Amino acid sequence: MSFVLPDLAVVPVTATAVLAQQPGNGDNGGQGEDFGKSSPVGLLVLILFLIAVVLLVRSMTKHLKRVPESFDDPEPKAEAAEEAAPASEEKPAETADPQEAKPSS
């Protein structure tokens, strides 16, 4: 028994030709005589959008320059420095003359 396959190359060509036809009822699918033409208002809107984008990019770069490189808490370093400073002041007091540190009786 042998199978006969139909010519499949004809089917896509026919479907494409049918789908590509313009409707015959006078409706051009929204493509009237002004289709594809832009107006001065459209150009003005486009220019305003471009100006807005430029201003937003400039503002964003200014704000990004102010962002610190690291968001680590700087307070532990400051506290360590504050603790080291009083400790260094106390060391000379401890090494002072022991007779001055004793109360006289």
C-alpha cells in the first residue's frame, strides 16, 4: 500500500494570497489618505519627550554621584576611635608617680 502526499507547497502560497488581500467593502483597515503622515503636533510631543528624557538622565547622574561607595555603618569605626582616645589619656595617669596617687594619711 502506498500513500500519496498532496503538494504542500501550494497551501502556504494560497493562504498568503488570501490573507494579503484588501477588504472589498471599502474599509481599508484604517489606512485612509492620511495614513502614515505625521503632524506637527506629533513632532512637538516627540521633542518634548526627548527633552524630558535628557533632563531625567542629568538629574539621575547628579544623584548617583552623591551615593556613597559603600553603605556600611561608619559608626563602629568612630566608636573605636573614641574608645582609643580616652584609653591613651588614661595610660599616662596610671604611669604617674605612685606617691601622688596615694592619699596622705
